[in-house]
Amino acid sequence: MSSDELVKDIDVQDIQDKNQTDEMVKAMHIGYEKSKNTLNTIGKALCILRLVLLGIALLALLLRMLFSAG
């Protein structure tokens, strides 16, 4: 039996559809990971900004207490 006879009943379109679906799922997963990484980076930047602003506010409060007492 030749290889052509073995594969003649196989529907190639089903295999192509499955491969296309797998590629779409992979692309969606990559997009999800990129979005997650971007949001994590933004979150870290916002935390650092909050800490800097808190430090400035505490420094301003400390300076006000030091110089208004005199």
C-alpha cells in the first residue's frame, strides 16, 4: 500500500483549521502576556511615584514643623 493510498481519506482542511486555531490561541496568549507585563510595569511606576510624593509631603511637613516653631 502506497503512502498516497494511506492519506487519501484524510481531510486536510480539518488539520489546517486545527493549526490555524492553535496559532490564534498562541497569538492571544502572547498578547495577554504582553498586556500583563505592561500593566505590571505601569503599576510599579505608580507605586514608585506614590512613594516619591509621600516622601516630598513628609519632608515638607518636617520642614514646616522645624521652621514654624522658631
